Amino acid sequence: MSCPFEVGNRWHAVASWTWDAQDETCGICRLAFDGCCPDCKHPGDDCPLIWGECNHAFHLHCILKWVNSQTPQAHCPMCRREWQFKG
């Protein structure tokens, strides 16, 4: 989303971005989606949001750790449905 404003005879654009998630925080680490997971240093650096078939979103690193810690079948940490990455 951008919002231009005029300064003198020139236009300047101001932009911001947000993740299109239904929640504002990761259900695993509880950190904001516009920030980053505990394993990352900068927001968005190799740690995008990942959605499940159940439409819950998590930081990539958080859900990968969660899935790898669950045996024999991983379940969504929010709704407990069988975890399937959204295609």
C-alpha cells in the first residue's frame, strides 16, 4: 500500500507492508509477524510466513521445528488438525 504526498512540486511515496495473516503473532513463538522469529536477525530474512491447510500461519522456522518435533504425525499447534502445508 502506498500513500503519495506532495512536497513543493515533487511527489514522494510512502509504503508499508504487512503479512496477510488472520492473526498478528505466530502461534508458536508468539512474536509479531511483522518482526521475525527467534532464529532470525531481520524481519523477512529467509523466514516467510507459512500457511497450513487449516489457514493458520506461522514463521517458517517455527513450524518446521514444530513439525519435526511431532511424531508420528504433526498437528497444527492452534487447531490440532493434521498438519498439511498449504499448496
